[in-house]
Amino acid sequence: MQESKAVDVPRFAALRKFQTHAAKRIGFETTHHVTALNNEYYANKPAELFRLNLANPLVRPQMSLYPEVCGPVSEFFHAQKMLAMDNDTLDQGQLMWADWEHAPQRHFYIKELASVQDGRFVIPLRFITAAGIESFDGLEVAHDSATGTFRIQHDRMIREQTGNLHQNFLDLQVVGYQVNFHASSPAWVTEMPHPVRSIACGRPAITMRLMPWSDDVSGNRTKQYNAHTNVYIANANLPHAKLQQEYFYASSSEQMRVIADDTGPDNWHTGYDCLLEQEVVFRIIPHVLPADNPQQAEHCSHITGKGNHPCRRCEVGGTAAECEQDINYEEFFTGGLQRTVEKTVSHIREQLLAACLGVQETIESLQTKTGIKDKIAQHWIDILIPMARDMQQSRLHNVLTKDSRLREVHLRQDDRKAIREEIKKEIQTELFSWLVRQPAHAFAALPALSPLRADVRPGDHYNVLLVVSGIDVHQDTPCELLHTYLLGVDKYAWHKTNTEWDKKSEELFSMRLRASSIDGLTLTSVLGDYITRYPNSLLGKHFKVIQQLAVFQLYDGVCPPIIFDLWKAIGELGAMLWVHKIQSLDAYIEDLRILIANLLDIWAIINPARIIVKQKLHVLSHVLEDVQRHGPAILYSTEIFECWNTIFRHCSIHSNHHAASHDIARTLADTERFKHQVSGGWWPLAEEDLDSQALTTVGTKTYVRAGENVRTFLRKHPELQRRLGWVDPAILTPGKVAPQSVKKQHPAEWSVACGDHIVPLPTNYPGRSFSSSDAWIRCKHVIAQSQDVCRDGSWIFYRETGTSTLLVGHISRILCHVLTNTAVVVVDRFLVNADRDTYFNIASHLLLDSELRCNPSDIIFSFNAQHDCRKAQCKDHVDVAIVQERRHTGVMRKALVHKPEQRYLINMHALHNAARIRDILPRELTRPIPYVADRIAKHQEIAAALRIAGPLKQAQAKAKAAETRARNKELKENGKAALLLHGQHSGST
């Protein structure tokens, strides 16, 4: 900057001094940690990120603190986990409410006596938003003026607006009420006033929800793998639309112990709330644990598919023979007995005790039998087993050191055996006592009277997530769409399909795929050539293309009928899983139940053992529970987290890797501070900086933010927005059109502007009249009511002008009157067939009706439709040049030519606007049809066949494995012999 003659450029030392000062004042410090396995790493604390969120004016207004009822389900705070009425959920929810406009200092708490405007007494149990209005659910309380006793009316659950609350518990005490409750009252009434009042000290108390995601990722951009384990975190109080932006994420590198240390119902932090303009106390409750399946298994201390019970969520399974029994086989489709955290901890403790006996086979048997294998516990097991063996060798077998009780010459055999068992038990007790004192630094840090000194501890000896408040690892590791569906279900079906193709079928599928329409799919390209050329190297984005379009290309012999049915089931279920707003949860769950059943049943018919060996299929049986507990599956999809790995790699490659986690965490912390400053976030001010004008004083602290020019820099510079992952919330105005560039407008009279279409001149615009000689120009797009961008060739649902009739149209032209800027959309009107297409099981196909025009504001949304090539018999093709570097090459390929028959299929497998399509079409056209009428009978038939074929296949597999081991042994021995001969030959020469 100095070289370019810029004025007032600070010295580099001054810049670094300011950065150091800002880092100290804003916070977000990087801290050092040591794990139970003695690994050292650095991390950014989650509480620091949430503190910045509260003080950031771009983030805080987006946060929803109260769960919402009486509406569609589209966010975490709409789902069952935050709406349950059990004590744990209530105590971990939002504890207080206040009227911030009229009485901001009067705080109402849950489980605390209050009065309402009409004089009644109530106890709020939870604060919610009902139909957009802040409300509370609670209990009515009767007051006996004679005895001064309050009695809770347990049968009188009420819901009222919070604005009706009048006096809180402290106000009632001031006016003279002695709060005494009847003996039948619950135990928590004795804790009034609410214990958090003493922590908050008059400040608002806020509860926020955390969504952590952990995975291993390479720190290199090259092919060489450089393993790092990261934990990214997101604020689950933010709406899903914001969580799709990288701006709202941060990294907390490596271990979940940092999450546990910073969260919990009793772990309160202090921050500044820029919306309330006051200091608050807040706590963080972990909410859900999205990740890929191996990582979620680690969260659950599960062995994955290596055990007899291969599901992290339930206890489905058994031995190979047990899995083939009718009852057990049925559970793979419906889910088995729910796993519990208490039982998992019990299994881990049992394994640690068994390790103190020194028998490896016992541990492996326990892990295989229960399906529980904890990563941290396994570290101690690997230490304990050799220690136990050494101690047993010393006390039981070594002549010089063995126990004196075994030296007795005249001991009977039974007595000797009993003494040996007693010594083993003593060794087990000693080793377990030693284990409890490990790691030494963690044990020494415990208070002298802490009960944690008496037993194994979470975090030190086993998975800390098993005891983190707010999380049940077996219920809060939901089915994740990217790794389970796209890279699981879709991948299995794609492999089954393409491995049976010959070259002709492959080329036919590729040609058909390239001819697909992608308008209304939010895709930029179908990548048809890549998909067929590299079928084993596809990513999630490729499987999204196949899932939405494959069924329209696989007709008439490209794949067997049962595989075609499989793709139909995959497309139908996929479209429902990607729905982001559920209007009716009960109806959605019922449809989802049928669609999941169809997919699993078809796989069972294709390969009966598939659901037993491929856990990504069985996990789908738990999707119904996940949607009810957490909301739509798209909420906990990890695609945005995977995108964040790019940011991590950029931090990694600039580290010298002498202290990689320190450098990466520091870089990310610096980024968060910079983001906070340019976003207009507040931070506590040092005394030496009190001359700043952009400040506010709260209590004894003064808070400051960057000046106006810094705050507006982010809004004015799209390049900085892009680098920070911020999407400007620009509102697309429904009905607005965008003209083509001047060179492409081609002003013309109405009849010419409409091209080949014969459409009458618009006459239904009040106060405006148009002449046939008036000039009209072409527009490039129009905005639908759904904010879809519709262009020429887009398929739309629109409302007939002046009526409520819904129509289907295909946009031909978007025109705008030169003088009045009046926009008109010329559409080809289509009719929806009353019957669904039985071959594709698609809701309807479309038949050409007439050419009409519509007002831009009447367009509801766009959708994807595919030409019905099967009925139209589209088989002709032409040779077209392949385009490379935006130029036509001399290399040719085949392109399918659609016949002019105007017959189309609504793409019911499309992810975009899937819910809108189903809402607007008649229920008869969208209702899922069960693939198997009597599922239980069909499963029993399949299981019976499996019991016959299963043992044969297992015997063949064992024989093949034995043959492989023998062959490898022979090769190894031959290699040793060859090496020996080579050595002898070298010696002789």
C-alpha cells in the first residue's frame, strides 16, 4: 500500500499491535488441552463462538430462543426433542421470559409461581412461540386464603400468551404472599425462587443449542493423506437457511472433551446481547450429533458392522443363524430394542473389568456379543491386558515370586484352583484401582471428596458423550442423508445397475441422460459422460443427479424390471427425505413409512441378506424417529460441514506443522474475530480506548464496536461476503422481471415478439391499453411467488388471472412493454392427466392444451418435467460435436432427438419444490403405493429362503477364505525361499 502511494498507511508493527490488542479485547482465545490418551492439541472454545453470536447484529436477530408449536415443522425448534414436557427437557430449555419493551427487568422463570392479569396464579413450565405469538404452557394454581397454601391443579394444563403474565415470584413476595405449597406438590416447588436467579443476578438467562460435527479430514490439498480430526460447531437456534452458509460455522479442532467442558445445564457464561442491549448469562446445550456413520458409531461407542448387533441405535441382530430367524429378520426392517446410554456404560465397565483379568478373547467376545467398543476404553484395555498377564505370571507361575498360598505342597487340586481364582480376583481389583487413578494429571485435579475418585470416569476412561447433558447418543445420531442415502443407498443401486451393463447399454443411458431437462432441478449440468465413464468414482453431487433423473432413462430393458422398481423407490423416497418444511407431520410420517418400506422390501427381494450386511439400509428404519425427534432430515445433513473442510485445508497448508492444531485454531480464531468486527459485533472496551464513539455502557462494562465505515464494508463488498461465507439476504420480488441486455432485447411488435405463438394482445390490465404496433422486448427471467427464477422453457404452476384456478404451463416468452414496463409471460398451457403413469409411478403426465398469457405475479413456482420418451418412442439420434473450452471440436457423439409429441412427465423425484408439488396436486396422484401388501408374510418367506441359502453361502465363504489364507501362506513361504536362495547366491559370488 505504501508503494502505491496510499496515505496514512500504518506501520506493519502497528498493525500487529492492533491485532494483538483486538484479540485480547474481543476474546475467542485458543486453549491447550491434553486428552485421556495423552494426545495434546489446541482448540477454540464453543462458548466463545456463542458469545460472539449474541453480540453480532447479523446473527443475534436470526436466533430463535423459544421452541415453536402450531405450525409447519422445518427447524430444530419445531421438533419433539425441544417440545417434550419431561423434567429434563424443561430444565434444559429456555428458562425465562420478559417483556423487553415494557418491563425488561421483570423476569419470569419456569417452575416458579406467578400471577396473570386477571388475578389467577400459574406456574409456567415452558415458554414457547404458538402461531407466532410468545406464550407459555403451565399449570393453574389455587390459593387458599385461609391457610395461605398454594395447591397445583395438576389436571389444569393451560396455554396462555406471555403478555398476560403480571407479577413474578419476587413481586408476589414483595406484596406479602408467603409461598407455601400443599404436600401433594412436586419436589421442585421447594426450589423457588428459581436457582438460576442467583446466578443471573438480574441479568437475562439464555439457553442456546449446539450442533457439533466431527470427522477426519486430510490437511493436504494433494493426494497424500494428512490425517486431522476436527470438530465443527453450529448454533442450532439459527434457522436452516442460515446454517447453509459457512458464515454461521466455526471450528473447534479435535476432541469432543472441549464440547463437554463448555456445555451443560449448570455451565453458565457471560456475554453481551446486542438485541437486548444488555449483558446476559447464557448456557449451551448440545442438541444433535450429525456425522458420517463410522463417526456416529464412535460417538455411540459402537463396533459398527463387526459385531453381532450392528446398529448403533438399537439391539437388532445376533449371530448369523439368529439374524435369519423370522423375528430377528423382521427387526431389520422395523428396528429392534432401543439402546440406552446406561446399558452402554455398563458394557464398557464390564469390558474394563474383564481386561483386568488379562484374557483378550473375553474382551473380543463381549464386544462382538454386545456391539459396544469404546475408543478410549480400548486404549486402557490394551494397557491392562499385558499388565494383568505379567502380574499373573509373577504371582501364579514364577517359582521365585508366586504367591505364598500356592507354595503349600499338600494343597488339593480344587483348593489350589480356588486360590488361583482368588489371586486373579485380587489382581483384577488392584488393576481396576490403578485404572481409576489414571490419567494421573486428571485424577490429581479432582477434589479430595469427589465421588469421581471411586470409579472409572467419562472422558478419562470412556466416551464423554455418554454422559453429556442434553444428548442421548443412541437417539441423537440421526440418519444423515449424504453418507447414508447418497453414498449408501444410491451407491448400492448404481453399482448393481452399471456392473450388469454392456457397452451398448452404457452408451444408451449416457445419451438419454444428456438429453434430460435440468430446469427446475437446481443443477448446472447432468455430467452424463463423467457418470458413465467413471462409475466407481462418483461423489454425492453425482448421485443427486442419478437419483432425480435415472428412472426416466432406464426404461425398456436398460435394466431388469426389479432394478427399475428399485430406482423408482429410491427417487420417490429421496424427494420426500429432502423436504425442508413439513406441513402435516402425521401425514408426512405415514407417507415416509410406506416409501421406506418399499425401498427395503425391494432390496430384500433382490438380495435377502443385503439389509443384514449393509447397515445403511437398516438405518433408514430409524428415519421416522429422527424426523419426529429432530425435524426434517435435511436439517442434519452434513454437506455444509464437508464444505467447511476447504476452509480447514487453507488454514492447514499455511502451518509449518510443528504445532498444527495450534496454528489452525489460531487462524480460525483470527478469522472469527475479523468476521465479528466487520459484521458490527460488540466487545468489551479497555479503559484506554474510551474515546471511541461507537460504544454503549452496561453496568460497570463499556462495549464498543467498529466504526461505521468498517461496518458497512462487508455490506458493500460482495468479494468479502463470499470469502466469509455470507449470503446477502437480498429479497427477490415475486413478479419482477429482468430485461435482456440491450443487444438481446430486439424490440418488436406484439405479434413478432411472440414468435411462432399466436396469442391475443393483453387487454386485462386496468388503466392500460396496448396497440398492436407497440414495441415489446424480451426478458431473461421472472421471479415466482416461491422466489424461483423462471426463464424461457421453465415449467410452472400458475394461477389463472382473476380466479383461483391452478394451471400448469411451459414458459415460451417473457415480454415487457417498452413504454409502461408492463410484463407479460407467454405460456403453453398443459393439462394434468387424472391418472398417474403406471409404468413410472409418476403422479401425472401432461398433454398440450393451448397457448395463453399470464401475469408474472400469478406464477407460483417452477418444477421439473421430462419428455415422455418411452411413449413417444424417442429413438432417433444425431451426431453433435463435443464442446471443449467453449469451442466445438471435431470429436462427435450421439445426441437423442425428442419427437414432437407434446407428452411430458412431472418429475416427482426432483428435490426442488417436492413438497409444493405434492401439496398442489390431488392426493390420489401423490399417495405412496405399498410395493408389498403383506410385508410380514413376505419377510418370513424371504427369511425362510435365506435360512436355506445362508448356510451354503457361509460355508462357501469360509472355504474361499481358507483357500485364500493357504494361497497367501504358500506365496509367503515361496517368497522366503526365493529370498534365501538370493542370499546364498550373493554370498557365493
